[in-house]
Amino acid sequence: MSEPAVRRVAVTGLGAVSGFGTGKDALVAGIKAGRSGIGPIEQFDAAGFDHTLAGEVRGFEPAAHLRRPGRWGRSGWFAATAAREAVSDSGLGPGSLAAARTASSFGTTNGESQVLERLAEQVVGQGTDAVSPELAGRTDAGRIAAAVAAELGLTGETMTFGTACAAANYAIGYAFDLVRTGEADYALCGGADAANRATHAGFHRLGALARDVPRPFDKDRDGIVTAEGGVALLLEPLDDALARGARVYAEVLGYGMTCDARHMTNPDAASIAECIRIAQRQAGIKPEEVDYVCAHGTGTRANEAAEVAAVREVFGARVPPISSVKSVLGHTMGAAAGFGALISCVALDEGFLPPNATLREPDPELGPDLDCVPGVAREARVRVAQNHGFAFGGNNAVTLFGKVAA
Amino acid sequence: MTAVLELDGTRPATAVADITGCGVLSAAGPGLAALRGTGWRSPLPRTASDEPDWPPLAVAPVAGFDPAETLGSRGIARLSRSEQLAMAACLAALDATREGPGADRTGIVLGTSMGSARAVLDLLRDTFQQARPYLVNPSGFPSTMMVSAAGRAAIRTGLTGVNATVSGGPVAGLHAVRYAAQALRNGHADRMLAGAVEELSPEAAWAWHHGNALAADTPLAEGCAVFTLDAPGTAAGRRLGRILACETAFTADGPAAVSALLARTVRTALARAGVTAADVTTVVPGARGRRGWAAVEERALRAVFGAGAPPCLEIAGTVGEAHAAGAALQLAAALANPGPDGGLALLTSVGTDGSAGCLVVDLPASPGEVP
Amino acid sequence: MSSTAISGDLREKVRQIVLDVLEIDTAELTEESSFIDDFGADSLLVIEMFARFERQLGIRIPKDEMTDLPDLPAAYAIAEKYSEPSHV
């Protein structure tokens, strides 16, 4: 195979379904104002749980956004709805995407978890033989990228990543490579997950759920809040985007991945640092060029300890402003790195630092001179943003976005 | 055969990856050797009549695999079947491969459907039945995530390169190969272990049974096949095959559209491989074990090959219908049956959701002893 | 039943849970054994021990207490503390 012909890749469309409702504008406004998208659990019966808050999408009506919502689960709804918005935001007609080689690349932690929950209810209530083949047929996580393709009439490659809480960064990175090398003309990419009983119970059991809200980087941070949502970015060759006069939010500069290969749940600072270095090398960016780090920042003691140690290892004395949108959204699992990517792109475009809204007192154990952007968004010139996603299984993925000179 | 397919020649402009090792666990038994020829090896599929939770359906578990012996007994009970199979197959693939790139430049990508159904359903069952819904087994929680098989395989093998999990029904193995090929091409890794895994569970078996979804004489199966993939021409030593093209696509417009799309995908793959339909010596169809879908695939193959279709390597009777592991096992079967003069195998795969994919692999003449 | 008998019964159950989670034989486990240094218990296994105490002993342990579990005496102490009538 000849060396890939390299094309620069632009982000020209954004879409989101989140705790702030449907639409990326609601999401961006909520994040900038430091409002909370977290509230009481409604997606499953929370009776008996000690922790009953989640970052859920409220009042979502799939039929208002999708052609055939009955075919997909809740994760598929979120991905397809966000993708539809990203297309509309890009100014490209859906017809031109359908006619081209358009890939659909989405990440998820738990796939169609609510479908699995209904299956479990059948089995528990009526016995193993009560499994409905129709429900079982909808459990495949690959249906998330498929839902996007189906709803938009795309016939290109679909790829669904199950790489847990870093999955959206894997999906964005893969889509970037496809467009960069000409394997695809366009790509829709991002992530989606649905609030569900299994994930909430699992993190609850691990003692990883916060008492009230997640407080990334705070000295009193005590865990995550489970959340859901879907997010999509439309990628196209930068030259094409400029030629058609598109709004270019950002350029995808590159990405990197590592695996800790040590422990299923404990993060590893050295491996994260290596992941950041690889991403920066692939993107051709020096540490001092990074203006903002969109942190994985879940709100657990272990995550931020490892993440800040890794960041300090790479950046040395000058750590860029670092914040986590999980402070207001909660942990949206497979969508999380996608929300980080989306807000990074808007931050580059509009010139602000997304806040770490729930921060009260920075954790002294994380060291001095850490600018976690407390409260609300702060105006700033951002030229390069670095977006983190780390996952169970020790999987790390970091994406880098840059401002395109007007 | 065209010059571009010359295995010992220079690197063809069109190749995707070289297969330099593999680890295979299937109902036919361990390794490629168990997949030689067609028809049943050992043992015969068991039927669920001997187990109360299972439907009256022929079921074919992986044969000749003792997880405790392969992986050690400590902690084995905390691993899902998918994790056990994936860890063992990755270890076997590495064992079968000559030394190459370092652990930090070697990655893993595994295809799956939704991970371990049993792990997820066990955890959910606890949330409904325990005194409090969060009184689940914490050690079982990581296994409920799709990421766990690839993550545990990395821990077991010490590979710190790219670690990815991709999902997509029967096509999952092709998604994994495509991901691996792109990772090699774009410099994210120098070597990838790529494959797919599927586990049996009574819940899934009931779904297949109620849906009457299996073709006649096809047992429901599980399995895992993992291949060591190197960038073309970069690895010394034995080569099991060279992947010349791997393409996937999607349509939401129903079975007829899937047929047309698969045909188009095959033509694209052949063109990208620099070969024609006439060069294909073996077809390995993927949908023979699924009622209805075999015809969809057949229609596409007729459109591509017309009357001159090459012989088909039938694997449904050998490894059963192994769903997400299907395409990976098709590739294993192709590698196990190269024929005395080698040849060019085409694998095809369709998913019920509208996915279609294919892979073109060039097989060397008489690879000798296969692992 | 005397409180000593309850305590002895509870201790045996705690000990069995520890043996099961660490996958070790009864002879290997002493009051002086370190779960981490001697048996390689990681954070997930420690949480599994707490989880089994809650499930199998029917007790409730506050989240803040579920951090360290170095050895058998610590396991006995926490199980006994939350098995007291005021905590049931």
C-alpha cells in the first residue's frame, strides 16, 4: 500500500442530545453557564439505590427526530438524532452525504443497555425461555452506528466501538483516519449511551457514585454521576469545507491511543502520559502549543490523581487550563469523550474555556497552580485543545483539535 | 494468477495486511488443524435436552478448551466465557507468531456483538433479586462491558498498544480486520492481533430457537479466532495468508438491498485487491447457518460470479453458527484450507441489521504444518 | 445464644468469605496475613469482600468505611461493628 495521501480534516457540523435537552446549542449554553444537567433518575426504578441522581435526557421524543425510531434502542436514538443535527448544522444536504462515501463511526460503553434490561426483566419474571427473539435481535451494539446510517440513508462503512468510556475518541479518531486517507468522503462520528440499571448498580457497588454532583478536581470529590446522551461530529476534508464556505469549527489534528494492560478499573498515569505524547506527536503539536485540556475528569479520587500526574509529566511546570464537562453533564459513558470533543471544537471556534462548574476548592494533593476554570466559562483565545478519554480495560485515547485561521 | 499476488515477490500495492499467526478456538477443536476439510470433527453437537435451561436446539460449544489449564485456575471464575476465549486465542496467536514489534507497538482489536450476555444478565438479575439493587458482584461488573475481553487480553499478554473493541453481529470480525488494517496503515501500531469472539448462553439460545433463526442441521455455536496482522511485507517468516482487501458497507433497505450492496462491496474489494472474480478460487460464505440470509448472500455471489462460481468452503457444519465470531472463523477456515497450490479466497458476510462485508485473502501454497 | 457464640459464628463466615474471594486454602490464611502483600488482593477484590459481607451477612457498611481491608482482624472488626443490633 502506498503511503496514505494526507488530507487535512475539518469538523463542520455538531449535534448533541444531553441532560440539557436536544440540540448542541442547549448543551453549549448549559456548559458555559455552569448549569447542572443532573436530576432524579427516571429511566429506571431507582428504589433501593442509595444514590438516585443521574444526568438523564428528559422528555426525549424520538419520533420528533427520527424516521423509524421503532427499529432502534435509546442509544441508537441519541446517536442518530445527534448525527441528524450535525448534518443540518454543517449546511450539507443529507442527499449529498447519502450519495457520497459517508462513514458512521460511533462509540458506546454499554450498547443498547435498556434493551438488555428489558430482556433481563423477562428472564427474571418468566424464566429463561421467555426471551423474546425480537428484543434479543436488538441487543447488538453495532446497531448504534447502523441507526445513524439508516436514519440518514448512508451506505458507507459503519463502525461501532465498544471501548467503554474512551469509545467516542476511538470513533472520532477512526473517522479522522478514514477521511484523512480518502477511505471516506465524509464521516459522522461520536458516541452514545443510555441511562440504565446495570451501569448504575455496578458503579454504585464499586463505591464510585458521588453523594450529590460530580466535583472533578475538588478536594471533596467523591465519585461520578451516571449519565446518558448522544453526540455527533461531521468530518470532511478541510479543503472541501473551505471551498464550499462552510463554518469550520476546528481541524482534527490527530490522536493517540495506549492500553495500560495492568488493571481493569484502576487508571495508570504513565500509560496516560504516553497516550498524550503519542497524540501530540501524531498531531505535530508541542506541549506548549496546547491551550486547553478537556479532561476525562470523572470526579473520582483515582481518576484525577492519575490524570493530573500524567498531565504534569507531559506539560511540566506549565499545565494548560484543564476542566471537565462531566461536572455538569455527569458521566455519559461512551458519549463522554464525544461531548469533550464537541465542547473543545466550540471553544476553539468561539474563544472560551469550558468551566469545571462544581469546583469549590481545588484538591491540594493535585499540586499547585492548577487552573481548573471554576464556575462559568471564561473568554480566552484557544488555538489547540486536547480532549481526554480513559476507559475500563485500561484503554486511553486522546484527540487533538486546532483552530483554523479564518 | 497475476503478478500482484506473488507471495514471495515485492509488496503488492494493494495488500492490506499479512497474517503471520493465529489462535483459533472453535466447536471443531483448537487450532487451524481442526478446521481442515469439512464436516464434523469432534465432538458432535450436544443438544440442550441434557441441560434444563437450554432450548431443544443443537448447540456446539468450543471443543478441546480447558480454561483453567490454559489460563491458570486463579481468578478464572471471575472471567466471562468471552473473556476466557479471547485471552486464550490472543495468547495462542502470539505463541504462533515469530517475534516482532515491541509490546507498545502491538495492539489488539476484538469484534463482538454485545460482549458477554451472561455477564450482563447475571448482574441485572442481581439488581432485581437482591435485597438492595446495587448488591451485585463487583468483580463481575467489568465483565459486563464489551471492552472487557480485549482489556483482559491486553493484561494477560502485556500488550500496551492500541486496544479496541468493535461491534457488529456476524460482520464483527471484518470490522476488526478493517480497524486493524487502518491502525497499521496510519501508524498507530506495527502489529495487530485482530479477531472476534462469541459465547453461548441459554438466553441467546432461546432467542435463536423462538426466532427459528438457524438453518437446518446447523448448531448454535461459540468460538474465537484471532490473527496476528503485520503491515504487508514487514514480517519475516511464515505467512498464513495475505489480506488483499477488506470492505464493509451498510443499507437499511432490506434483504434485497443487502444482496445488491454485498455484490457491490465484493466488486470494490476485488478491484482494490487488483484481481478479478475469475481469480477467486474459493468462496467462504458466512450466512449459511442463518435461515433466510443464506439466500441473500447467495444472490450477491450469483451477481458477481454468474455461472462460473468457484467452489464454496462450507463451514456451518464444521464450526456451527457462531454469530459475532462468524467472519473470524470463516477466515480461519480459509487459512486452514488453502489447497495444494494456494489460491485466492473470498469471504462474505451479512448481518441482519443491513451490514455487508467481504474479505479477499491470498493463500500460499501448502503452508505445511498449521498451528 | 451468647454474644461470644454469635461472634464466633460471624467470624467463621467472614473467614470463609475471605478464603473464597482470595481463592486460598484455609491453612494459608492467618491473623497476621496481609491480603495485599501475601495474596495480591487488588482494590476490586477488596470491594468484593465488602460486597460479600453485605450480601451474605445481611449487613450494611457505609461507603466511607469501604476503603481499606488489610487483614483478617480488620475484616472481623468491620463485620462485627455493623452486625451489632443498632445497625441491623
